[in-house]
Amino acid sequence: MSNGSPIVAIRNWFTAQPEDVRGELALHVAYPLFDVDPGVIADVPRSTQLIVDWLDDTIARHLQFGRLLSFTACVDYMMRGRDTAEAWAETEEMTRKLVEDAGPASRTAQAMLAMLPARQEKWIKLAAEWYALRDSIFAGRQLDAWMFRG
């Protein structure tokens, strides 16, 4: 993390992601954190903007700290199961079972199976980037220094 606000670093990381990634992140972050209609969360531009607005660096630092912890917990939870090849092997096994159960008529399940290698590569890379950012924010006394500086 640079000497700036960790919430800005998180917001910048979030907004730099491709739209499909922001959409999945928004679903997993907004759903547990915000008491809004599920339709808002399913609307990627609206849920993305909700999170960007919520990651506000102009509010009191202790509130930023709480939001930082909440966002981090949600993303960490989401990344589990998407961050290793072993986790993706389980996903592939479940998807293959869906295809078998649905039969050849299920184009959706077959399409999901076909997309798995690309999704695996994307999410393993994204998880590594997330963990590096998260670890830079929470490393040593950096968070304390930001929280309690003048």
C-alpha cells in the first residue's frame, strides 16, 4: 500500500476490474452488506456504484476502517474456492455432474463447463492480486499508522 488511504487503494482495485469481475464482486459484497432490493444487487452498474460510493474516503476514519474490514472479509470469503487449481477441480467436478444430470439438452451447463478453464485462470490471477493488495494494507503497523495519523 502506498502512503495513501487503504480504502482508496481498495476502491481503485475494485473499479479497475473488468465489468464481469466487478459484477461478481458486487454481488458477493453488496448482498451481505446492504439492505437493498435484490434487483439492485443484480443490476451490475447500480451495485458497482453502490460499492464505489460506500468505499468513501471522506467519511470519518473509524468508519472507513469498518468498511475496509467488511469489504475485505466479503472478498476474502468470495475468493475461497476460486484461488487455487484444487478448488477449481471441485467446481469442475460439480459442473460435470450438472451436465450429466441435465443431459445433452442443457446448453447452460455445457456452456458453464466450457468456460471453466478461462474462469479458473482469471480468478486465480485475481485472487493473487487481491491477496497481495490486502496483505500490503494489513502488513505490519501500516494500518495503525494510517488509522491514527494526525
